Amino acid sequence: MSIEIRHVTHIYDAGTPHETRALDGIDLTIGKGTVFGLVGGIGSGKSTLASLMAGLDSPSDGSITIDGEVPSPGKNVGILFQQPEDLFFERTLFKDMVLGLTHLGLSEEEVEKRIFFTLDQVGLSKQILSRSPFHLNRGTLRLAAFASVLVMNPGYLILDEPTASLDPGSRKRLVEIIKRISEDITIIYISHRLQEVIEVSDRLVVLDKGNITFNGTRSDYLDWGAGQDGGEYLPILNQILYRLHQLGLDVDLKVTQREDVVEQIRRTLERT
Ligand SMILES: Nc1ncnc2c1ncn2[C@@H]1O[C@H](COP(=O)(O)OP(=O)(O)OP(=O)(O)O)[C@@H](O)[C@H]1O
Ligand SMILES: [Mg+2]
């Protein structure tokens, strides 16, 4: 059970002066039951790979299968886009959430049950369903957008910058929810925020100009990141830890949760 990406190349505007090779012969297997972090600089191909995995576009070359089938959004894969709240357009959240479920042939009762269950998963109350999306704050709307994707019950869930432009409180809340639901659903987590990616991911992939430059476990990523120029692929707190290590101090470089890293730094400084 996995997403199999084989020799995938994707070219935008082929044959024009604007031709862009967004992905260049990618091979990748995303096993079921993992949280897969996908990082890389601006324009490195993350969102392109996300939309191909989500079946929203077909690769120019190569193939992608999900558990042996073609990717089919809303069926075997779900995707939460960047700024998903822009996609709400109904008068109530309920109407928006019901949209994807209508073609599944569920009874009204089953639809309600699934929506209530999902709202509970993301910590929203039922009362919110009768509210207009246009009168809710961004943090709540993001959770609602997340619920709209979750309610479809996808085996694989792609999150493209899920915490972008949220305040710190909403961001923390969403990351905690993602950590919790990742026990039941395979997640591909795309973000510029390395701290978040490190906290949630079992494995990480780094894209650079459409090529994979790293693919390995979180522990291997920390080793790899430390070896890169200036440690720019490490979250800032892990960079500090690494500098302390370079100064000859005894630190555990493999800690990943923010609180644990802060505690390591505090204890190390206390000892010096
Ligand atoms: N619809 C499109 N038409 C033409 N070129 C595109 C299109 N989408 C992306 N590109 C180009 O493809 C390359 C990869 O873009 P992509 O959006 O996949 O990168 P990304 O890693 O998601 O970047 P970011 O970190 O900014 O979200 C970039 O050079 C981008 O300009
Ligand atoms: Mg992107």
C-alpha cells in the first residue's frame, strides 16, 4: 500500500519561451502509515508534485499510482490547498461541507454523522455549521476547510502549506490536530516551516529545482541538514543545538519537538 511515483517529469508551457521543467525525473515511494514531509525552496516543485499526486493534473512523463490505482481526488486522495478558505462559496459551512459527499450515495443521516465526527476530530462545534464562511476568522475557517477534506475519508491526505498565514495560536492548534489524526491517515506535509515539518514527519524529502536531493528518515535528515551549508535546512532551534555541539558541548542532536529542543539548549547552557 503506497503512492508510487515513477520517473515523473512535469513541464509547464512546453515548447514556448516560458517552458519550465518543474519536476525532473522524480522516483519516490510514499508508504502507507507514514507522515511524509516535503520541503524545498520557492519554486522547487512541491506544489506541482502535490497536484500530480492528487490527480489534479497528469505528469508530462512518467506515472503515479496510489495503491495501484490512478490518483482520484476525493476518492483515494485528498488535498488541502494553500489558502483553502478562498474556496468556500456557499452561504453556510454545512452546505460547503456536504458538497463533496453528495455523490457518494450516502443517506442524509450518514452525511450528518460523518460531518459531526469530522468536526469533532478538528475540535469544532456543530453550531458552526449554520454560520456563513464569510463571518468566521481565518483560523476557524482553515479548520473547517481541513474538515471538508477529512470528511471524504481519503487514505492519503496532502497538506500544501496548511498553516500558511495563520496566527501562532491557530498554527499550533492545527499542527496538534494533524499529529493526532496522522495515526489513522497517511499524510504528505508540505511546508516552508521546518520546525513543523520536523515535528510531524517520520520521513522527509527535499526537492531542489525539480530534483530530489534528500530522501530519508527524520533522524537521517537531521544529520544531512547539519552537513549542509549553514544548516539552513534545519529548524532554527536545531541549528543552535548543532552550533553548541560544534563548540564541543555534550548535546543530543536528534531531538525534534520544540519544547524538547528548548529544554536541551537550556540544560546545556546551565552546565557551561
Ligand atoms: N501553472 C503553472 N504554469 C507555469 N509554471 C508554473 C505553474 N505552476 C508552477 N509553475 C512553475 O513551476 C516551478 C515549480 O513551481 P511549484 O509551485 O511546484 O513550486 P513550489 O515548490 O510549490 O514553490 P513555493 O514554495 O513557492 O510554493 C516554478 O518555476 C513555477 O514558477
Ligand atoms: Mg507551493
